Amino acid sequence: MSLVLGLLSHTLSRVLRYSGLRRGCHAPRRRAMEQDKALEVYDIIRTIRDPEKPNTLEELEVVTESCVKVNEIGEDEYLVVIRFTPTVPHCSLATLIGNLILDCLQIFLLVKVPYSYF
């Protein structure tokens, strides 16, 4: 699980770095940028379909806007935390959902970010 979280953090850092949003100079502006980046990540992951149901993670409230937090930890480096709630507490597919989120973000990077950035 820690490997998945590490890959997810690395992938999300790249998504945010190359998203086109720039770092703010002042604290209120910085918070606004972090919120914009969190919404961007949420927009990417909200349409992922649940592995067992025909609904999206957003429709099932597995992910919500408030579950994505972004904090700037350095110049063009971000800590992204995504907390998702499986539909049942004993969900055996929770790891798969985490992997789906990671895969979705990696595909976003491959499509949106020029190869020269890697």
C-alpha cells in the first residue's frame, strides 16, 4: 500500500507541476492556487468507474471535492493527499480503487504533458 501511495504522490506532483497553474506569491493567493490544484486533481479522478458498479466514484461518494488536499512543499513540488471512502467498510477492492486513481493520473500525464518533461 505504501508503494501505491508513493507512486500516487509522485504522479500527482507531476500533474500539478505541468498543469499550467503557477505558484502564488502571497499566502492567500497560495491557498487559492492549492485549492485550484485540488479541484483539478478531483476533476481528473471523479469520473473513474467503480470496479463493481456501473457508477462513478463521484456518484457513489467514494471521492468528493473535500477529499483532495494539496500543499505546496517546495518550488513546483506539491504534497497531494486523496482520501477515499469505499462503499462498504470491508471493501476488498479498496486497493484496486487506489490503483485506478494512480493509473488515471498517469494516463493524464502521458496525454497532457510533453515527453520532454520526463
